[in-house]
Amino acid sequence: MTTMVDVARRAGVSVATVSHVLNETRPVRPDTRAAVLGAIEELGYTHNTLARSLVTSRTRSIGLAVSAISNPYFTEILQGVEAGALEAGYSLLIADPHDDPHHERKVVQLLHERRVDGMIVAPSAEPAEMVDYLARREVPTVFLDRLVGDAYDQVCAENTGPVRQLVEHLADLGHTRIGLVAGLPGLSTTTERVQGYRDGLRARGLPLAPELLAGGNSEAEGAQDATRHLLAAPEPPTALITANNAMTIGALRALGALGLQVPRDIALACFDDFSWADLFTPRLTAIAQPSKDIGAAAVRLLLERLQEPDRPPRTVRLPCAFVHRTSCGCAEPVPAAPPAVQERNRTP
């Protein structure tokens, strides 16, 4: 079995230098580092991370607690977290709290008991028990997507402005009855997106009609019920905004069951873009969140916290993109004409 001594001999350095390269405990000259890494590759040396963790009290692992991992949005966040962790030399332990506060607390405890160096958590609508557990044990933690307060490191997308943009766009198309299928109560994303809806109506001089706002609980089935409820109003909406991708699916199912076509009978715009949103007919106008960037930013925040435990907490918000397609009722963009082919002058 190849040892660190073998690597040191092959690279022509001390065992201490090999240790510094592997553990990043001291700067090493680039040429020396390259020689050590080359020897490791040539000899097939495998670093004993368990032994290292016993010495440093670090396992170079991160706990990730995210609900609905099958959701394309959270899948992309996971990809961002994984890429950032791998680049920094960390492994991931992943668990799904199922958006259940009690289960969330148990999941976080289990990850903590596996001695992760820190955690990245997408909190539930009632995260108090989980947050208290982490705070009492001073576990370095970053909350993502949903915020829990300025006392913690957090990263999320902008929510209020983008929803306001959807409302204003629909209003500018002539809609005065714009409905919203909102998310699960208690989530910061729900609160902020409802606020964006209110801001958009106010900006266009439209009244806030309570019968045009319904809760879809951030899931497809809830959105189906909410959509049917909105369309049963004496004056139903002529345009609809859904506040996440799962609820967009539920709303489309409800509209289909009612025999309504988008955008002929009702305009539709949604928060959350996803890879197959462009395949619907009509194509879905949506707000695209920087999902992978959110995951990567969460890793960066956590690593900064591990390096500087006493620094002030930070909240990072990343901008979204308005993806303009045709479900809002706008015409399909006309493709740009190809450039004219110019014949070269030829000498007769």
C-alpha cells in the first residue's frame, strides 16, 4: 500500500510538505506542489480523509437538506451545490426534509451527528425547531431559497420585483383581472411573491381583488384546486400567474379540464422556468431563477463562514430573468432574416 512516505520520496520533498499539499495547511511553491501531485498520481496514493478528520476535527463534508429533490428547480440547485463542493474538495450528505417541520429537525440532527463541517438548508414554512437546534450547537449553516432572518447566512433569488414585472406585463397587454396562485403560507418566497403581485397591481392602478388571490400550497394538486376556485368567481381572471413550476403544472391541468386554452381563453405567466417550458404549446412566459448559481453561492457562503466564524452574517440575492414567450398572449417573435448574400465582384 502506497504511503505518504513513498510520495515524499518520489517527489523529493519531506513528508510534512506532502501533508501541507494534501491538507492545504500551508502555502507550497507551485513547482513543489506540482511534483507532489504528480507523485500522488503516479503512485496511485489515496489520502486517508478519516485519519485527517480525527486530527483536524474536520470531515470536509457538507450536509444538504432540501425538500422535493425531484423538483427541477431544486435539482438544479443541487447541481450547483455539488459542483461548488467538489471544486472545494468537499463531499455531500443529502437528505429530504419533505417540508415537514418535525422531520426537518430530525434530518438536520442526523446530518449533524455524521460530523459534517457545515450545512446548507432550504427551510420549511415552520423552521423554528430546526433553526434552534442549529443555533444552540453553533453549526455553521447557510439557508437557501427561503429566508429565516438576518441573523443567518442566506442566499436566494429576487422574488418581489420579478412578480411585479409579470403583473405589469399582463396589465400592459390590457388585462385588468389578473389572478395569482400563491405558494405555501409561511415561506418567505410566498410572502415576497405576493408582495410583488400587490406592487404590480398598484403600479398599474389596478385594485387588489381578494377573489383573485388563491393559495396553491406550492404543489400541483393545490394549484389545480386554486385555479378552479379562481375561475369560479363571478368575474374570473383573464390572466393568471403561478408562483412556482409545480403550481404551473397544476394550473395547466385545471385549465385543460375546464376546456380552456392558453392564451386564447386566459393568459398565463409563471414564476420558475424549467427545461421543458419551451416545449409547451403555447410556450410559457416565465421568470427564470439562477438555480445553479444559488447552489454555488450557498457553498461559497458556507466556506467563508468556516474560515471566518465570527464575521457578520450575509444575505445574498441573485437576479432573475424574464423569459418572454407566448403563453401571455404575445405573438411569436419573428425570426431575424438571414444576412443577404453578396456576390463578390469578379474580374471578367
